[in-house]
Amino acid sequence: MPHTVAQIAAALGARFEGAGDLTVTGAAEPAAASPFDLALAMDPRYADGLAKGRARVALLWEGADWAAMGLQAAIFAPRGRLAMAGLTRIFDAGPAIAPGLSPLAAIDPSAEIGEGAAIGPFAVIGANAVIGPRARIAEHVSIGAEAVIGADALLLAGARIGARVRIGDRFIAQPGCVIGGDGFSFVTEERSRVEEARATLGKPEQTKPQSWLRIHSLGVTIGDDVEVGANTTIDRGTIRDTQIGRGSKIDNLVQVGHNVIVGEDCLLCGQVGVAGSTRIGNRVVLGGQVGVVDNITVGDDVVAGAGTLITSNAPAGRVLMGSPAVRMDQHVEMYKAQRRLPRILAQIADLQKTVKNLREKGGDGDP
Amino acid sequence: MPHTVAQIAAALGARFEGAGDLTVTGAAEPAAASPFDLALAMDPRYADGLAKGRARVALLWEGADWAAMGLQAAIFAPRGRLAMAGLTRIFDAGPAIAPGLSPLAAIDPSAEIGEGAAIGPFAVIGANAVIGPRARIAEHVSIGAEAVIGADALLLAGARIGARVRIGDRFIAQPGCVIGGDGFSFVTEERSRVEEARATLGKPEQTKPQSWLRIHSLGVTIGDDVEVGANTTIDRGTIRDTQIGRGSKIDNLVQVGHNVIVGEDCLLCGQVGVAGSTRIGNRVVLGGQVGVVDNITVGDDVVAGAGTLITSNAPAGRVLMGSPAVRMDQHVEMYKAQRRLPRILAQIADLQKTVKNLREKGGDGDP
Amino acid sequence: MPHTVAQIAAALGARFEGAGDLTVTGAAEPAAASPFDLALAMDPRYADGLAKGRARVALLWEGADWAAMGLQAAIFAPRGRLAMAGLTRIFDAGPAIAPGLSPLAAIDPSAEIGEGAAIGPFAVIGANAVIGPRARIAEHVSIGAEAVIGADALLLAGARIGARVRIGDRFIAQPGCVIGGDGFSFVTEERSRVEEARATLGKPEQTKPQSWLRIHSLGVTIGDDVEVGANTTIDRGTIRDTQIGRGSKIDNLVQVGHNVIVGEDCLLCGQVGVAGSTRIGNRVVLGGQVGVVDNITVGDDVVAGAGTLITSNAPAGRVLMGSPAVRMDQHVEMYKAQRRLPRILAQIADLQKTVKNLREKGGDGDP
């Protein structure tokens, strides 16, 4: 869909100069831009790219001389990535979910479907489920019995919402995510080898048979404005619900274990794993592939770099790296020392030789 | 569904005191318990919580004075987590899979469906598949041609069982798991750079073109009483089957490669990855995000902590941690040394200076 | 299906000796082989197994004396694993996707379906989607509006192809993979704590509220001869497409972030994660659970061992290991030093004592 420069600037809350009625249909990197694209050149290092491409209008850094670059118009945005959020929203055609309820969906007659909701083919909505107004539910989604989903939800192909899961407004579920699988909670009749290994610091008694009994799982509660990534899994809690707080965003292939509590406005990046009964505070950011062990507390505003393994409680505000996790500055120091280590070992050997010589020379004669 | 205190105690094989005919409809943490919940307070440190909540009956530690706590009844269970398995089973409403075969399922006429099996809408059952008695198969499940599944299976929404996969009794498949995807086994016509890197310890010859031919995959065999987590993937073997032994439980987002053999009564926690042709013994416990490389053997009763990377054969009974994995006690020692390292490097620099001084003073004059 | 020894040898481009008209119906490990299996014994260490099994014909190492082993025929293949690719292809029955378009599929009338394509029950094909000739599309697959898929595709159960995704010829999608989920790209109105942590090396200012705005996602482009594993997720790019190059093979549960570019003929093993906007060169091999952070470049022909965390640009041809990644030889050296570290610390303590003694003896008196 074409938009004018003036419309785009208004939507971004940004300022424009030049031909405000020029229209574009998409956005592109400067060198690849066609005459119908808005070139994205929010930094002077993109100026060369602009010369190579054919854009007539660009999103530019403050103070750029757009006329001299051969452009017909320019938009100036003070914070580039924020402008990106606006721009990509403008140009995103979004998923094509036909309005209304597909005759090919299996909707239990007792389910309550909000006004203006759209439900795609082969979706399954269970008994007494409650779906909020204006929900868009794609093909192959399944929503279990008595699940409750708020207003303006977007559930993409094959998302699975288990029975009795409760979710707030404006929820986004990427394809294939599973909310409300059973928790992985098993117990042995006797003390298990894992319990022994913990109790004995790695020296459990010898082999004995053990078989695992399931601790059954009950519920999940999710706040408003939460997004869950493709093929991510969030397990039910036992006794109390697993909880995801308002505004938190969860990437693809993330595992959230039973009884975990994730606070508000958190980001959990791709392939993060949070084990059972751990509490994550508010505004926590966990980088890709971060692991958090079970039954610990990660404080508010903690930031953990990619691949960090958090094995013990982390105080609020801490920035963590490493496996196991330590403070970022300590990690950097430890890592530098580690890289020097092979050289240092050689120096120590030298030192030992020298000291030996000194002792012999000095006639130092301890036995 | 309401249960009496006496019924619950009997189901748990536990002892109760007080009003055995009191009924409850769920279980809760002590502070959050309503008068219709059984409060879970298996340790004296929960006593405060009990005072805050409104429970009339609790699951208590041995010797607790329930009457003094204002309760009307108490259940005493010697092993708390084991009692949890019983309790959550009592209160779990379970998935709502309507009895009988949904008219919206696509069941091949040649498939053999056991007595009392329930199959949900949009499930697909392939030619000559065999489904045991009392199986409960939810919506969107697909079961390939000639697959065989034993009695009392529970397959949740969107579980995928490939053609010719063979599974024992009481199998549980969480939503979205994939049993019998093709193994990731490719070969190049010439020796590949990976083979060279291994052969030359990281100094392969220079670049050359390579393209990958698929080694096709054949089967998977799974024993009785196995559970597979949400979105977990278990690949087919080449030549011989990938195997999961009786009683093993696999968590969410786990990857089990082609030709892997997992023994009996193992636990594989969330996001574990086991690469091709590796053998895992019996009663092995792999913590979250553990990786096991291809073509090795992990002995019986091995326990590996979260995030461990197992890169070589592990003897039976060993407790492993670290990346690459070492014995737990050695890991702890190495890690402590590593944390001291930056300080130690400073001490070594001091030592070098002192020794230099001593040598100069002593007129020690090697060139 | 039975094949004669002569047919198999011809299909493998290999030489046979003995009874070329003997037929077999499968392949097996030597000790487990029935008289109707081709035993796989490509190395002399399998000779014992042959004696235990009941095979009449085997795939053998060059120069083996098959008659003395009691066999009736033998096939000789110079490169064993390559022969495996041919063999397993011969014996693989493949997925059973019935020819033609299932009456239970929901195919938009505006979609263009190539000649000879097969589409299974409950598949959903969106408006204006284009499917190439001879595509085999299994049950529960969904293909979004305006997506384009080339010739001879094989899409297995529940694979999800998003709207407007473009894919080349001979594409293979394992069950449950998601191509074209939305990228995980969020921005805060003010500078976020992650940006601060990076700018201040881990000492961000104190807590403040932050909430996340989505940067919308646009497209994915995939070349010819690509394979994507079960439950793997490939996100859309923002502005320019996420790209997977010709001939690359991606294993199960892999995460490819928004705007990533993967080159040609790469292998990404199970549970690899590549974060947003990173570029992976040609012929790169990433072992299981490798992580690659965002916005870096990994050169052509890089090989990274299992569990490697690549945190900065990697030059072409490098072999990497460790977390964070270093050259393989350096990693081995560092790791050896690390294992010696606890012992070395004891030696340093000794050395300090000796030097102290020497100083005292020598009357060395600095303050």
C-alpha cells in the first residue's frame, strides 16, 4: 500500500523536508532501494549506499543535506530503531486471517467467542473456552477447554493453548508455541540419585533401580501485552500457576518450566531455558541460549549475556556473563586471565627453575 | 471435584487426624489457600503461611500440632514430593478428549483402532497404523502409516508420530513433539572439511566446494511408560532404529539424534541435545541444556548438571559438570581456581620481581 | 521391496562379487542381519559381527574374503558413508503422501498448484500462494498467502510456511518447522538497560521503567536444495529478507533470527542459534548447540565444535571451539592449562614460601 512522505512522518512523530506528497510502497537498505522505497540511512556511514541505490526519499540522520544527495525528500527521526518500529508497522501486510468464523473450524458450542473475532480453518476451540473481542486465530490453532484469552489476541498457525490457561489482552502467539504442556516434574519412591548427588556433592551411593512418578500439572496465567515465540513451550505449574507478567516478550524455542514466575516487561531471547519454580524479576533481559537453574531468584533489571548459565540467586540490577554466571566485569577479567594462562604456566616453570638455582647457590638446605 | 480428607489420605497411603469427612476441591500454597483448599505445608517453615491463609486442612510435617494452628484436620505424608505426585493426580482435571472417534478425524480405513480409543478432530491416522486400546488422541495429532502405538497412550494436540515408528504402552506425547523426523545425516562425495578438521586437529586444507547428500532414515522404537515433552524431536535411525528405553521421561525441546540409544528410566531435562549414534545407559539424568556429542557412550547412572557438554565416554555412575564435562568435584576445584586466577596473576608478577631482585643482589649472572 | 545384489551395486556405482541375483529387502548391522538383509560391514572390525548374524550378502571393505566368511555375495564400496546415502535411499519407503489434492485440504481458489502436486488432509494453502510441480505436502501443513515454493518440495506434517516467504526447488521441511515467524525485534522509547549495559561495560544506571515496542517483520528467502529440521524456526527479516543459501541443511530445533544471512552448502546442527542480522558464510559447519551472537560475520568454511559460543567476527576457514569461541588449538591449550590449574596454584604457594625464606635469609629488607 502506498504512503506519502508526509503520512509516514506523521505516523512516526518525525519531521520531514521536501516533497511531502511523494509516495513509497516499502522500505529498503540504501543500496538496494528502488524509486518506490524509503531508504533507511539513519547514520552518515550509509551515505555511500544512498548514492548506489535509486531512492527518491530517505530516513536520514539529523543535519544530513538530502538535496545534495539527489533526494527529493527526507524524514528525520531522532531515535532510529524506534522509527523502525513505526515504519515496519506501516509496511507490514500482516497475517491474512479472513474475518469471521471459518466453517472448517471445530468450535465447541459452549465456547464464548468475542465480537469481531476471526477463527481460521481447522482451529479447535474447547468447551467453555472464552475468546475476547477482535481475536485473530489462524488455522490449526487449538485452545483447550475453559481457557480464557483477552481482547485483540493474535494466535498464529498451530499455536496450542492448553485447558484452563488464562491469558490477558493483546496476546501474540507465534506459530507452534505450546502454552500449558504438562510440567516435567517426576519423583521416585525412594530418594533418587539426583537428590543423592546433590546431598553428597557428586558421590552418590551405588546403583539402584528407580522409576519415575509424574507430579501432575495444573495451570498457567499470562498478563496483558505478552508475546510468545515460535515453538516456545511454557509448562503448567503444580499447585500454583506458572506466570508470565504483563509486557514480557518471549522469543522462539524458549522453555519456561513448571511454576516459574516471569515478571513484567522482560525479554527472553531465543532458546532460553528457565527451570522449574525459578522466579525472574521485572525488566530482566536474558540473551540467547541463557539457562537458569530451578528454584532460584533472578532480581529485577538483571541482564544476562548470550549463553550465560545462571546457577544461583542474582541480585537486582546485576549484569551477568559466563557459565556459571558471574558479574560481567569479573567475567571479562577471568577470561583475560584464562587466555594468558598457557603463557603464565611457562613463566612459572622458569620461576621455579630460577628459585631452585638460587636455593642451591645459597646453600639453602631444608630437607 | 470435591474429595474428603479420608479419601485423599487413602489415595496417598498416608495417615490423617481430625475431621476425615471435610471436603476440599483443590490444593494450594498455605498463604493462598481458601477454605476449600488443602494447604501444602510439608515443612515447619510453612507454618507462618498457614496462619495467613484460610485453609481448614493441611498436608503437614510429622509431629505438627494441627489443632493449635486452628485447623480442623491434617494429613501426614512421610515423603513430601511423593505425596505431591498423588495429590496433583487427584486434582488434575486432565485434557478434555471426548470419547469415541471424531467425525472430523481422517482415519485410514486400514488402520486398526483399539477398543475404547478416543480420537479428536482433525487428527490423521495413516494406512495400517495400529493404535492400542483406550488411547486418547487429541486434535491435530498425526500418526504415520504402519506406526504401532501400545495401550493407554495419551497424545496431545499436534504430536507427530512418523511412519513405521513403534511405541510401547502408556506412552505420553506432549503437544507438538515430533517422533520420527528424518535424521540429520549428510555425506559429501569427497572427504568434508569437518572430517579434515578432526583429522588435522583444526588445520584443514584450504577451501573447496562441497555439497551434501542425505543418508536416509528408517525407524524409531520406544519402550513402555515413556513420556516425550512439548516440541521435542526424536529422529529416525539409519539402518538400525533410534531407541528410547522403558520408563524414560524426556522434557520439552529436547533433540535426540538418529541412531541414539537411550536406556531405561532416564530423565532428559529441557533442551537437552544428544547427537547421532550416542548410547545413553540406564537411569541416566541429564540436566537442562546438557549436550552430548555424537558416537560416544554415557554409562548407567550418570548424572550431568545443567549446561554440561559431554564430549567423551563417561563411565557408569559418574556425576558430571562443566563444558567440556569433568567430574563434579574436579569441576568445582577448577572453577574455584579460575575465580582466584586474576588475583594469582598479580601475585606471580610480584614473585617475579622479588626473584629478579634476589638474583641481582646475589650476583647471579646467567646471560 | 526386494532388490538384487546386482541392482544395489549398480545403484551405488560399486563393484560386486558372487551371486548377483540374490535379493534382499533391507540393510542391517552385521550381528543383527537376517538372511534377507544386506549386512553393513565396511571395516574389518565388523568381521566378528558377520559371524554372529545370518546375512548371505554384505557390503564389505576392499579385499575382504567374503567366501571364507560364509557369504554368497559381496558388494565393495570405496567410501562407506557415501554408500550409506545410496543404500538408505534404496530401502527408505519414504512418507506416505497420497497423490492428488485431498478433499479435506483448504486450498484457496487463487493459489497456483503445480502439476503432479500432492496435498494432504487439513493442509491450508493461502491466497495467491504458488506451489511448484510435484510438491508433496503432508497433513496439517500451512502455507501463507503469496508464499512461493519451487519444484519437487517435500513438506512434512505441520510445517508452517508464512505469508510471502519465497523458497527454491527441492525444499525439504521436516515436521513442525516454522519459516517466517515474526522476528524478535523490540525497541524501547528511551535507551534500554541492555543498550546501557553494553555502553557502560556492565554498570548501567539504576532501574527505570521500560516497555517494548515491536519492530515488525517482512520476509524470508530460501535457495534451492535446502532442508529444514523438525521444529526449527526461521524468522522474517525487517526491511530486507532473512536468507538461507542454496544447498544448506539445517537440523532440528535450530533458531535463525531476523535478517540473518546463511550462505551456501552450510550445515547447522541440532539446537544451533543464530541471533539477528548475523552473516554466516558459505560451507560453514556449526556443531550442535552452537550459539552465534547478533550482528557479526562468520567467514566461509568456518567449522565450530558442539557448544561453541561465537561472540565476535570469525575469519574464513577458522576452526573454533569454546565459550567464548577461540581457535581450536588455542582452546585445547587453554583447557589443558585450566585442568592443571588447581595443582599449579599449590606450586605457586610453595614458591612464595621458598622465596620468602630466601629473602629472609638473604636479609633482603625492602619495606
